[in-house]
Amino acid sequence: MRRIPLLLFVLAGQSGCAEPEDRPDLVPVCEKSCDPGAGQSGGSGPSSSTTTSGTSTTSGDEGVILNGNLGVFINDRFDLDALLPFDEEATVFGRDANNRVIRTEYDGSEFSLTDLVSGEATGVLVVPADENGVPWPTLLRVDTLQSRTVTLPLVSSEVLNEIYAGLRSQPTLEPQRGQLILRFSDENLKPLPGVRVDVPGAAFLAYADGSGWSEDADETDASGLVIAGNLLATEFPGSSFTVSSSGAAVSSWVVTVIAGAASYDSLIALAP
């Protein structure tokens, strides 16, 4: 059974980290002693939103409002255009401008998270109510520069189990560890092949390889996808891991992984 104690979301919201000013909005970073927190990235590489496209509106006095619904990835390409509607209950978490944790309930059809911090890649965590269900708690990045309506995708444990079962070492999906799904894109947000990835602390790395996945491949294919599996992470707010790339793109990022959850991240890898 996987479990993300909700009390920790409350405790995490009572303390934050002071971040340097006048930095690029796309690459928020903390000081070395500061945990980047859910959904923030550091290092030299930017990241992009990991949600479906949606409508946006100008924010009012209430700050940024994120409305929408939830879906579940139905294939191992993690295609945002192929989501199964999620009609069960869940809780959606984020942070406000003062780094306090905010939350709202998803009733199976819609949610509305108000007073969300503004940013190009804001961390949003979705935790399904059924701890034993197929969709896993999923950490995403959302463009919250304006209020918007989106569909947030959840990672499916069935999809991960299918991928892992086909790998040479046949690892199991460990429910108390974190899973990191990465899609590398170029500056035009097109999937980037030829990227070699290093994630210290991952039990294994698997690259999408044609129609399947492989531990023996050593770079991304045309999908730009790679999984860092079974990372030993802490519970919320999670652990920071450095992702570095070489080959078609040379850069680095700091990503957040939470025990018992999947992080789905789209990283923009600029050519050297």
C-alpha cells in the first residue's frame, strides 16, 4: 500500500525558503541549503508545463485560479492527447505566493484551486482518494502565469508495471519509492532524440526504444522519453535529484521526487 500522509502537506506549508530575486522565471532556483520544493527546478535547464492545453484568463483579485479535471495516461508513450477521464475523488495540492500549501477537492468531474502562485512551471500534486487504485499520486508542472482551465494527467501503475515487466532486469514497481518520468524536448517543445541521461540514485534507467522500453538503450529515441525508476525519496515535500544530460543536449536540472508518487516532467534540453 502506498500512502502520502496529508498532515505533511500542512506542516510543509508552515516553512518556506527565501529565493534569490531577478532570476529567469523559467528556471526558479533556491539557495544550496533550500529544498526546491514540489515542482520547482534548478540547474541550468528549463522545464515546461506537463498538462494538456487549456483556456486561460486574466487573474483577478483572488490571484491565479486553476480549474479543470483529471485524466489517466492510457499508454506507455505518456501521450497528453490520449487520456482516460478520471471520475473518482482526489485532492489537488499547490502553493500560494507565500509558499503555503493550498488544497482543493476533486469530486470526480472538476476541481478549482484558488490563490495559486504564479509561474511558468508551478508544481501541482494530485493524490487520488483510493490508495489502492490504478492512478498513482502524480506531481506535475503547470503554467500558472494566468488563471486557466486544464486537464491534469495521472500516471497509471498498470502502465508502469507493464513497462517494468518488459525490461531485462524485470524490476518491480516499489510502492514506497518514487518514479520519475521524463520527456526531453527541444526549444520548440518537440521530443528530442539522442539525449543521454544520468540520475544518481535511480535503481535503473529505462529509455523508450521504438515500440517498447529498454535498460540497454543509452539515449532517448524519437519520443524523448526516459524513466528513472524506484528512487529512494522521502515523503512530501520529497527529495531533490539532479538530472544531467549529454549527447544531443548538455544541461542539468534539479527535480523533486516524492515517495509513493510519480513525477512527470517535461525538460527543455537546449542543444550545445
